[in-house]
Amino acid sequence: MSWKAGLSRYLPCVRFFACPDSPSSRGVMTYYARNYDHLKILNPNLPLMIRTVENAMPAVTTELEWTIQDLLRFMIQTGRFRD
């Protein structure tokens, strides 16, 4: 199974942000246009949203359901927790 087919198992939604006129947003806009249909076929219930706003920085975001305990556990395990 490809990573694209497993997106809906781990993510509640995927949001794309881009400026319709900015050259820096072309990558996000191109990726969304080329892959939207394929991603929706593999993940029919996963919301794939794009927001095009003037002067928006290109980004792809999602929501993660991490708790404080998850964050602390991660920081301790990776040695990023300092006194």
C-alpha cells in the first residue's frame, strides 16, 4: 500500500495554502491539481482543501491529535527534554 492510500488512516484532513499569482506557490498549486483526483480515489472521506489567498505563504498542513503526554514522551525519548 502506498503512503497516499494510507493518508485517511492517520490524518483527519489535509489543507493546502497558496497564492494564485505568486511563483513560490506554483509547486503547491501544481501538486494539488495533479494529485487531487488520485488522492480522492484512494481516500474518499479525507477532506482535501485548498485556500488561495493573495500573498499567502505556500504550505501544506493537517491536524494531529497529540496530547501533552505524547509530546513529553517524544521529547524524552529523543533527548530534547532539557532541565
